[in-house]
Amino acid sequence: MQAFAQMPPTLYAYIMTKRELLKIYWFAIVATLIIFALVGWNLGLGALLTVLVLTLLETTFSADNAVINSKVLVTMSPFWQRMFLTVGIFIAVFVVRFVLPIFIVMASGHLSFSQVIDLALNHPDEYGHELEKSESVIYAFGGTFLVMIALSYFIDYEKKTHWLGFFEKYLGKLGKIDNITTFFMLLGAILLYFTVDQSHQTTVLFAAITATTLHIGLDVLGAALGNKATMKKNAVVATGWAGLASFMYLEVLDASFSLDGVIGAFAITNSVILIIAGLGTGAVWVRAMTIHLVRSDVLEKYVYLSNGAHWAIGFLGAVMLLHLYGIVLPEWFVGSLGLVFISSAVWWSVFRARRMS
């Protein structure tokens, strides 16, 4: 400790920063090395390159997911933050990216569990085709859930931080009207029903209403369990059942983000093993990025970051809904525009801070 104390302040801060980063990212680094080694050793260099590409895509295009996650995670107790990094990773990698698509294919294709497992492991081309036939459910549910998250954030009369000036202020004023967000989403579900392909009408309506109901249900659950919270640094920290409600919200959010990525991954490879390895590794890094954002108080330093992330989420939700009409934007464009929202919000936050100083 004396050696540390005698170091120049700049060097000391540098070393401490590196140590803190290692504490946050060590699991992601170790998991990545193990997964990459197993893939490279057993499946070859080509498979390893595919997994690397999927990992980079998942990590890069999920920057807005990490920001929204951190906004929720900062309100959770240390116990539930650990659960997010341990149990949550298992759910994200195995349940969301492997098990959930299997159940979706079972429901849409009227197949048994064993039949879908056989397709996934032994006939990946057929499995990918069956999963594509479930696109209407995935896009209607995911798009509705993400758009509702964005609307719930902006349509808030008590919201004080407005990035896009007049437009966000106008949306905030709508929050004075009770249940306005629910009205918009149910109206949207009805419009989807009457405008999508007739063969998907009932499926799309059911998926959209389910997403709306689930979002409202999670809010109700969080409010009902909100008394199970403590105060920490003048902020409410969710513990106990309230922490569980926040944890469940994060997992549903991750599922909404990830299912379209699973479908998109089949454009790169038909191997379910490689998709799970690549997207799963990316999910681990997104979890670590979320913890980094929480520990470094990024949301406090960059006041418009949350706004930018919610605009990115709303855009992604709208893109998913456009899939229902056969309008498919390039994945590189969707991911890049999300990063533009995030980087612009950061730049504008810095500009604001300098102007006010």
C-alpha cells in the first residue's frame, strides 16, 4: 500500500482504473477465451471467425440495450445486480437465445419439443426456415414491447430532461392524460391487425396485445412491490421482491432485443451451436458493459444518454414492426443509426456541461 501511496497521482489513478475495469470485465474475458478456444479447437478456424463476427455484431448493436439496462440496474440492490450477472447471463445465453426460439417454433409449426431439437441440432437449414415462419410473432411482440418502453419514457409529465427540445416536451405533456401510452399501443395493435397480411392478422394482434399486457404487468408488479426498497445515497434501491420485479423486466427487455438477432444470425450461419456461442458471448459483454455504466455513473455524467438510448430503442421497435409489411432495412444501417443516437446524445451532454460551466 505504501508503494501505491508514493506513486504519482496520475499513475495511481491509471492503475486503479485498470483494476476496476478488470473487476468488471474479467468474467467476460474468461468466458470469451474459453468459448473461442472450444470453438476453434473442435470446429476449426472458419467457425471461430463466424463466432467472432456474431459476437462483435451482438456487442456493437446492443449499446442502447446496455444503457437502458444500466438505468434499471442502478436502482437495484447489490444482490440483484449479482443475479443479473450470474443467473441473468444463463437466461440470456441459454433460455433466450436457444430455448425460447425452440418454443416459438413448436407453437408456430405445431411440432413436438424433440422434433424441434432434432431440427436445431441436425437440420439447421430446416430449423432456420421454421424460425423464419415465426417472424410475425417475434417482430410483433418485440416491436410493440420496445416501442412501449420508448413511449413510456417520453410520455411522462414529470420528466425534466429533454434532449430534442420541443418534441420531447410535447410528448411529456401528454403524460397528463391517464393511460395515454396504453391507448396508443392498443390503437397500434388494432391498426396492425387491419393492415398486415391476412394470414398473420390474429397472430400479430395476439403478440402485440401480449407485449402491451406484459409491459403493464411488470410496471404493476414493480409498483405493488415497491415498498420492498431501501434508501441508498438519497436514491431508492430495489431489494427483495421489488428487485425481482426489476430483474424480470430486464430479462424480458433482453428477449425483445435478442430474438430478431437470432433470426438475423441465420443470414451468417445456419449452425445453432455457432449462433449460441457468438450471440451468447456478445450477451456476456453487454452485461459487463451495463455494470461498467452503473459503476462509472455514466448516466449522471451524460444527462442526455438515456434519451438517446430510448430514441434508439423506439427506432428499433419501429424497424421490427416494419418487418411485418416486408420492409427490411439493412442490419448495418439499423445498428449504425442506434450508435448515432447514442454518440450524439453523449456529445450533446458534453456540450451542455461545457456551456453551463
